[in-house]
Amino acid sequence: MAILPDMNNRWKNAIYSVLLLAAMWAVWKWRQAHAPQEPIKVEGETMATTYHITYFDPQSRNFKKAIDSLLVLVNQSINNYNPNSEISVFNKSEGFRFQLPYLLPPLQVAQKVFSESQGAFDPTVMPLVNLWGFGYQKVDRPDSSKIDSIRAIIGFEKIQFNQDSVWKLDPRSQLDFGGIGQGYGADVITDFLKSKGIKNMLVELGGEGMACGINLKTGKPWELGILDPNSTEENQFFKAYVTLSDQSFTTSGNYFNYKIIGDQKYSHTIDPESGYPVTRSILSASVFTKDCTTADAWGTALMVMGHERAIALLGKHPELDVFLIYTTPDGIATFATEKISRQISINP
């Protein structure tokens, strides 16, 4: 049977329409795949500071409730300002069996960095922090005899732990994770988001955090600023910019957290060995490594050491990328390890 000409044209038109729709759908899918993605932004408060998270999720899920709930549990483990937290209970006792899984990991990192920094990072320094008025109470300058008596109970070697418990060799010893807690909190958030399939994110908690993957909106690594030491709380500006991908970031510095007694300015960073606030020429230490807990601890350690001792030690730790700002008789100077120097742009 012969096909009539008008029937043949209808088939041709139908096929053409199907092909046209398929081409339009393919173009739409290509544009969807290549269009700049809009990030999801989450922020809140924790650990007496704020957090800001930017991440990309094809499913557009908002994880704020889960993140806040997770941080509540972390605080129940490591927050010294919570009298019922695990670390507070430990400080008032001679030993403690872990109830939550958030106290052991920072203990393990603290032990490692304490050893490798030759004691410059020491989370048992809390009694000295309180003595100098940087903790729970605001006090005047302590006398030297009181400082010497407190120094006798300082030393992370007095803290022992295993997989389920932590205990003291000296019942007077106390732990303070103020120099590591925010970095650890950022790691916990990052691990949670990774478990949900998030690959591209910027997690910042109290100025430290993790940069994972890239910023899909720009198609480039994440970019962060490093505060200029000449900044004030009212007028903050950057000394340098750094691009990061799959790296932690933290900056320890004596910018705004200090106290003045008489005509003397005292840094909040306490030297565990001397018992006094550090008075070195180092102004800030930015550390970049695989996890933020380690970076946070090393930032504190390098501030205690000072830039000369820190630079000498860094030669033995290629796993650490570091940017230091310090003073010299000629003004402000900087130092960057080889790898991070390729990622940093320094303002004059």
C-alpha cells in the first residue's frame, strides 16, 4: 500500500519536532551543568564565637539544625565554660570515662603537638591563663611567687588517657582546649558535611576552619584574607590573601585579646615554661595543614615560640604550611614556607 504524500510529511514533521525537543533538552541540561551554582550559606553561634559555612549541594539541603545539634554535643565535651561538660567534670576530679566521642580526638592531637613543639603547646596551661585574668575572672598582675607555684602543676605529661578514659598524675592539673577547640569544632562540621556527600565547602568557626574542593560559583579555589596586625577591632584590613583547596586554615595572633596593667600590655598567649605572657616580636602565625585541630594547636605553639625558633623548627615539619608576621627594627616582616608562598599574595 502506498503512503500518501501528506502522511509522509506528517511523519517527517513529527520526527523533526522530536529531534528539536531533544536538542533543546540537551542544551538545557548542558547549561544546567555548566551554570554557576549558588552556594548554601549557614551561620550561627558556638564556643563564644560565630561560625559561617558556605557549601554547594545539588540537592539544596540545609544542614543548620544538624550542625547546631552536633556543636551542642561537642561543647558538652570540650567547653570549659560549661560547668557540666566532660572537660569541666575532669578538671574537678582525678579521672573521667568518656561519655561522648568528642574528647578523645583533641587529646590525641594535643599530645602529638605538645611533644613535637617541645611543650610550646600545652593545654594544661589553664591555671596560668586564669591567674593572668584571661579566663573566668579578671584580675590584676599576679605576683611571681604565685606564678611559680602554679607552674609546678603545668605539663601535659601529667595527663594520661586511653581509648575510653582520661586521668591525672597530679590531681591539681587542669585541661583547657581554648587553643584547639575551635579548630576541632570546624573539623567535626567538615566531617559531617563530607558524610552527606558535600565536596566543595568553606567552613569557618571563630576564624579557623577548612576549605574543601573549590568555590563552584567562581570555579576557583577558596580565597581568604589574613588580618593585618595594624588592624583595630573597628577597622580591620588584610595583610595577605591566600587561596586554598583541601586545606585547613587558622591564624593565631595578639591582635585584640590582651590586657593592659599599668603601662604594660600583656598578650593572652601564655608561655607554659615561664608562666608569663609571651613578649616576642611575632605578631601572628597562620597555619595550613590537613586538619584544623592540628593547625589550631600549632598556631598557638608558634606564637609561644616566636618567629626565630618557629622557623628553625619548621624545617623538621614539611607537613606544615606556615605564614608568619613579625616585627623587626626596620618594621613589619613576613615569612612563608615554600608551598604556601605560592598560594599567598602579600600586600606591601
